[in-house]
Amino acid sequence: MTDFEERLEEIVALVLLIDRDDLTDGLRRKDYEPWDSMAHLVLISEVENAFGIFFEDEEIVDIWTVGDLKRRLSEKL
């Protein structure tokens, strides 16, 4: 696991109130109730701030899984 993936997982676990051991790339917004629209915006904001990047609106709405978020972030770094 890369440093950015580890840091990202810490942020995701903190925002979504999920244990890191239960966090997988396949975790989907629609299947995990705490990952609602507000949590999604907070998550994106925290990731942008932590990594000094900016997601376009189109990118934000296309992020449905933790794996999607990792891929989008890796494209920005």
C-alpha cells in the first residue's frame, strides 16, 4: 500500500466512521448508509485539503466506491 493510499484510508475511515479493517476498495456509497450526500461532500473536501488537490464537479459525482476515490486521487498526484 502506498503512502497516499494509507493516508486516504485514514481520512475515509474517519469521515465515514468505519473501522479501517472493514474498509475495502469495493465499499459503495449506495450500499453503506453513513456514506450519504453530506458525508460524500465532507469526504471530498477532506481529501482535497489533505492532498492539496481539487476535484471537478464531474469527478465528484463519478466517485461511487473507495476504489474510485483512490483512482481519481492517484490521477491528481
